[in-house]
Amino acid sequence: MAVVTLTIDGVAIAAEANASILQAARSAGIAIPTLCHLEGVSDVGGCRLCVVEVAGINKLLPACVTQVAEGMAVQTNTPTLQSYRRTLVELLFAEGNHVCSVCVANNHCELQDMATTVGMDHSHFAYQFPKRDVDVSHEKFGLDRNRCIYCTRCIRVCDEIEGARVWDIAFRGERVKLIAGLDQSWGDVEACTSCGKCVDACPTGALFKKGSTVAEMTRDRDRLQFLQSAREEHQWTR
Amino acid sequence: MDTLTNPAPGAVVETEGADRPKKLRFATVWLGGCSGCHMSFLDLDEWLFELAKYAEVVFSPVGSDAKIFPDQVDICLAEGAVANEENLEFIQKVRSRSKLLISFGDCAVNGNVTAMRNPSATVEEILDRCYLELADLSPQYPREPGIVPPLIKQALPVHQVVPVDVFLPGCPPSAAQIQSALESLFTGEAQTAKLKFG
């Protein structure tokens, strides 16, 4: 495997030539915040929280889908990036109906944690209070669209690991919506195997196990990465 | 309420020794919230004595008998969202009489539970649901003009109504977070407790 050398935040790092900036940074112990990235499935560069500055390039690049290159000089945590990241998280909070205090995922939520990480104490944007629905037609799980941030982790995990492709995104702009099947009730979608991988993948409380109450929901994130390494590297135990 | 009289503003301030700094005039107000933030404030326990070294409580549902929000308040904690016409009028008065206004807890910061009525329903639908459909006995609207304030169209975070200086999220903010925020204001040192929603 070819190896390239680059610097991230001034630290010289050697990385595999086909690695992403995010992989290179994390392997060197440099944390870059992410929401749509999930170990074990492909990256889409959707949430933009992982944007970084690369010397000589006049725009910000998402670290999860940007390949490393020889001599690249990357900055991951400049004041500009910090301010953009906080703005992104504020937009997510203003766009949906995120009521942490009554959410199943309270204290186990990546969005809630991200607000703390980026130092958000309120949203500068007017809260939209959109009208969104809840789908509890599935026997074991529920979907509360008020809490969805369209990271598409559920879509990718269902497509790439389970192979069922139950989920998709429909409509655009403020009408965008996570749909099951062909915009059906989740419980009516025969393709769903009820495996629960989407629930394990969800960063917020949007997908939840029925019967969990406030702050009760924990997830098995490692399960997804384990399944992928079992498949690709034949590591059958964890 | 306006017929009640307060002790003259300023009269209650202790006489300060020349070497001691003047105490800050401190207030807390309760808008559309559950009072949980105020309960958390009382959870400051013995640190309330420390608070009393820096500040004098001139208005508070849990720390003062004053009925009228006084003038020249230095620091005011505001719990709750702006949910009805009384909140709307009151927070404007509070803002105009306070140097530093703190959004105290998630309802004040982002609407939280108080604003859960916003997405799905009009005020009439909410009142129908709560007071007619779900009523066990004698379903009727609470209608006492001049006493029960009408709801406004949407419950709003305080900063969407008046300018806010400091935000202290949490449902409720823990006593440690409240202490840290107030200490940083009293002493000018940086806040140590991490912020957290929910």
C-alpha cells in the first residue's frame, strides 16, 4: 500500500494513499467532529461538520470524503472552522423540533453532545417549529421525524449492511423527509427485516426502540462496525 | 397587581461600608415554565449564602415577597418561554429594568416543552385538546378576563422577544451550572461548568 505524508494541525502524519483526511486525522489521534459519518458504512459528506482548511485550496473541504495527498497541509480547528461548525449545529437545532428534555435519546445523543462540543448555548436562528409526524406503525421500532437531521446513516446502514434498502430521503428543502419504502408506513414495508440496524445507527432519538422512555435509549454503535469487519476481514467475534 | 406597592426601590439595599463593594441587585422571574429551574436554583443550598455576599435578591418567586419588578436590577434570571400575553408584557418590563438578562433553562433558551404546542396546532386547537377533549369533569375553557392571560400564537424563546445577554441551557440547568454561571459574573472569571441541553 502506497503511503503519503502530510501535516494535520502542524503534525507530520503518514497515511495510506487512499485514506480520507478524517481517517488520517483519527489514526493520529486528532479529533474532527462528525455527525453523518458512521464507521462501517460509506461517507457522503452531508453534515459538513468535518470541513477542514487545506493550504492552497480556497474552499473548505469535508474531511470524510477528501482523500489525503502528498505534502497536503490541513488545519482542522481554526476559529473560522469553529464558528462554521457552531453555525451548522445551530441550524440543525433551529430546523427541527429537538426537545432534549423529553427525548428517548437524552444523554445518549450525538446532536446534543455536538452542541456541547461546539459551545452552542442557543441558536442565533429563529426556531422553525416545523410540523412533522411520528410513525409508530412498526412492531418493534418507532420513527419521530421531529428529531431527524437527515444524516442518512439509517439509509446507508440498511442499504450497505443489511441489504434491504428500506429507507430513503424524499422531497426537498423544508419539506424534506425520511421515508420508509415508497413513502409508506414503516410497518407496511415488507422489505424491512426488523433487524434494528437503523436504530443503532441513528445519532439522535429519531429512530427508537418502542417502550423506551426519556433518556432510556442507548445504542450499540459498535455492532455495525463489527458486522462490516466480520464480512470483509472475517473477524467473527468481538 | 399594580395597586400593590413595593418597598421603595433602593430602600431595601443594606448600608454598605466604604470598603465593601455595593451588592448587585439580583432578580429571578418565572414565565412559561414548570419552575424546575427555580427548584434547581434552590438546590444551590449553602452556596445561596455565598450568593447573598454578592447580591441582594430584589425580586424572585422563590426568594422575595416583592410583587412588582423593581427598577435598576443588575442581573435577572428568566425561566420559561414567552407563552402568553402576561409573559410578553412582563418580559419587556423586566428587560427594560435589568442590566443583564439571562435566559435561564431550556424553555427560555429554545422554547423546550412549553413550545411543543407550536408545530402542530393553533391556540384554539390546543385549548380544545386540553380543556375539552381531555377533560374528565365539566369540560370548559378557562376564561377569566384580566386574570387568566390569553396564550400567544406560539410560545417563544426569550431572545426571540427581547435581547438576551447570557444563555444558560439545561432542563433544568444543574445547581453546579447555575453556580458556575453566576460566579463568573460576580468574579469575572471564566465559567467552568459545561453547558448541556436537556
